[in-house]
Amino acid sequence: MPLPKRKTSHARTTQRRAANWKVSLPQVDSCPRCQAPKLNHHVCSACGFYGNRMVIDVQAGKRATDGGAGSDAAQE
Ligand SMILES: [Zn+2]
């Protein structure tokens, strides 16, 4: 059974592990309604809309109740 010839050094181990540590930028898009930057597949925090439906009442600061049945799409 083949075995490694040498012990993997501490530096080589940590360098290998550090190479997999990459932070990706969040996918930011602009709101089609108010053009404020918002996260993809998230409710716009500026106007409270997701698609063409108001999910969050921004003035009241709470979830809009007249949103209809699909309230599971609401993400704060
Ligand atoms: Zn918006």
C-alpha cells in the first residue's frame, strides 16, 4: 500500500487549508422598482417590494398583511 514519503509539514497543511478560504461577494442587484441596491432573491429593504408585490410595509416597519397567499417568499 503506497504511503506518503514525508510527513506533511505544518506550513504546507495550513497553506492548503488557507487556499480554500475565499469570501465571495454577495450578489447585489438593483431593485427594479426603486433602483436601490438589494440582494438577489430578497425583499428590497428600501421599498419593501419583492417582484411587484409589497411584502414589507417600510413606513410601518412590519410585514404587509395584504400581500396574498405567497407570504413564504418574504425574507427580511
Ligand atoms: Zn426597492
